[in-house]
Amino acid sequence: MALIPIKNVLLFTIFLMVFNNRSINVLIYSNLTKDCHNCLANGLVEIHKVEQIKKNILHKLNLTKAPNMSGLPIPDLPHLRDIIRDINRQAESRLVPRQASVSKLYRFSQDLPNQPPNTPLVFFNLTDVRLLVANDLSKCTLGLYVKKNSAGQARRSNIQVYDASTDRLLHNHSIGLADINKWVSLDVTELVKRWKSGASVNRGFKVVMSDDKGAGVALVSVKQSGDENYMPVLEMDIVKATHPRSKRSANTCNFDSQMCCTKELIVNFTEIGWNFVLAPNTFGSSLCLGNCPSITLPRPIIISSDNPVPQNCCTPSQYIPLTVMYFNSINSIRIETINGIVARECTCPVTPL
């Protein structure tokens, strides 16, 4: 095993001390080659940046730590895989939405406390929706999965959905053989808005199926073993603010870059151990590296000021939004667009005199 010269260990320790003080300016030592220095500096900055990104994402998603969702299957929800593909494509191309984006929240059905067995109730715990949904709820859809019941012969059936607290009929939906092994989506926006505002009590939905020749089809419920991926789901669309379109930065770092520039950083959620994130698999951000011109202040100002001269550091000047689909609990999937994570451009904030 090769020994590292004491002088190099000393210089490496000095660099770590500077790095821990969050100074990422390029350090040049006379007895270190440029190749060695660049690899050392960029590698440490990348590690620090990934950790910073992880903390920022958890903060913006209102999570105290990364949930452990190991082994939890991806539910086969309506259009979910299409959305995952779109999020991955957007992250790979680093596209910025032109119009207002829509954040989605999927909430899975649960049993009410002390709910009698075999009751036709579909309940969704929405006690935290006021906290989760800060923007306007634009649409809410109840998703029910229809499967064939081998004991029945009916070709057509009806699904009746009621507000369980008032027995008011919300939907009377007819289904046929073509609807078997598919999702039925029913608009329940008005009722969920009333729940959200407190104007009505959330006791869930009462769902009844009927036909004239016996039960030819059935609905998947949360208690049926083997059908966990098809449990009833409430899909909520939340309108988000528009984001301005931005162009890619042209000031890209190369090997000889000394001044402020951007270097691509790829974050892979699998590699950092975040199994609660469903999409994207990876996303690209930018590291801000290099030096900025020194700030020169007139001597009288320096003499009259008790504060040290501020440092001019290469920092992000522009961000693009990042859309993330993730489990925020076992019974909830959320799609959120967050800002301040993916840096697009870097600059020196202070122009020298």
C-alpha cells in the first residue's frame, strides 16, 4: 500500500478545513499539480452539493427525514406510469413548463375506525389536506377498479356513489363488459372541496353495485388480498403558479476554467438510497465553480467600516423547477413541483468597480 507524503496530507487537511467553512474558491498550491487539485476540489464540492440538495428537497417537501418505502410496489393507478414517464423525460431534458403546472396528490382508501366488515364504504383520510394543499384544488377524481366476478352473468351493471354522511347520490354510472379490468374515474370535486373547507363532514363514499342477473362484476376494495395495487384512490389536482422559461447557461466549465462557471451534477435517487421517490430516476443540476473578481472598495470606505470586505463568490443566479413524484406515507403518493433545487446558471453577484 502506497504511503501518502506528509506534506500532501497536510495540504489535504487544510483544504478540508476551508471546505467545511463553505469556501469553494479554487485553491492553488505550488506543490500540487493542477490535475490533482481539480479532481480533489470538484469531488469534494460535488459531495457537499448532493448533501445540500438532499436537505433542501426534504425541507421543501415538508419531510423531516427520507421515508423508507423499501419493497412497497408501485400502485397500478390511472395514468400513473404515463406521468412517471413524463416526469423522467422532463428531468432528462431539463424542460421548463410553459404554462401553470398541476401538482397531484394520490390518497389511498382506508378503513374508518370501528368500521363494520363488508360495509360499502370507501374512506379517505383527508385531515392533513389543508396543510398539503396550499393552492386551489382544481379537480378531484375517485378511481374505482372494476374486475370480473366469475359467479355472475350480467353484461351490464351500475355503480352508485353516495356521500356517506348525507346519503346524497353523487353518481349513477353504468358499466359493461368492456369496462372489466379497467379503472372507472368519477368526478367528486364539489364534495371534496366541501370537506376541505369544513362545510361538510368527511365520512367517505358509499359505493353500491347492482345488476339484474347477479354480480357479474365487482369493485376492488382495500381489504381484498392480492389486489393491493388496485385499491380505491382519490386523485387531487392542485394548480401551481407559472414558471418563466429560461435558457441553458453557456458559461460551462472546462478543464482549464479558472473563473466562475457551471459544471453539470447528476443526482441519482437510487444511488443516494431514496426509495420513496418514484420519479424522476435522476436529474441534472449545476455546480458553481471558479473564482470571481475581487471586490475593490475605495480606501475611505474600508477605513470607516468595521465590517470586513465581502467576498465575491460564484453562486447560482437562476433555477428551474423540479417535479417529483414520491410516497409521503404508505397511503399517499404526491406529485410536487419545487423550486430552488436545480441550478441553471451561475454568476458573480458583485461587479467589481
